[in-house]
Amino acid sequence: MAYRIALASSDSFYVDRHFGQTEWFEIYDVDADGFMPVESRRNVPSCQGGHHGSHSFDFALQDPLKDVSAVFAVRVGEGAAAVLLSAGIAVYEVAAPVERLLEKIVSEKLWEVGMWQSRMKN
């Protein structure tokens, strides 16, 4: 089974953005056979100068993250993490080169360790 993930990146090469400040998510499908880039998805940052309301994360959940099982970002605030987890999306804080992170996710079958929920539509 493949899982779709979102990486918070400013340049497509490094996970280097705070979840609430990222303007782009790099979307990948991962499974036991490897990883495949899907697309870059535009995001409306939910954190505006450190402030966000109760509906700040609605856009991310409805559009760029609508079908992902996990999000990887340098930092994910408590409020954002709670919203993501309640939507069935696993949350990871990490700063790493994209390719190295993807290789680690596949080699460790992180979807099994984290018991990810597949949110992809067939």
C-alpha cells in the first residue's frame, strides 16, 4: 500500500520550513518499493506573525493536505499538531535533505511504525 506524504520545503531539496509558515508542500508517494514525487502544492500559511485563529488550518486540510497520511516540517506548533492528528495525519518534526529523509522513511517503513492511515483515494 502506498502512502502520500507532505514535506514543508522552500526549495524542494530540503525540509526547512515551519508548518505554519510554509507556502509549499512537496508531495510524495511512499511504499516498500521506494518513493515517487507527485507534485508541489501551494499552501496559504496559517501562521501570520505568530498569530492564527481556530480556522487557520482549514485551507491546508481541505487542499494541500487533503489526501496525505503524514506531514514533515522543521516545527509544528501544538495547535497545528492537534488539528492534524485529529484529522488522522501523522506529524513529524525534522530538518533534513528531502532525498535522505525519503530513503529513511522507506528503509524504516515509517508508515508501519507510526501506524499511518491511508487517505489516498483509489
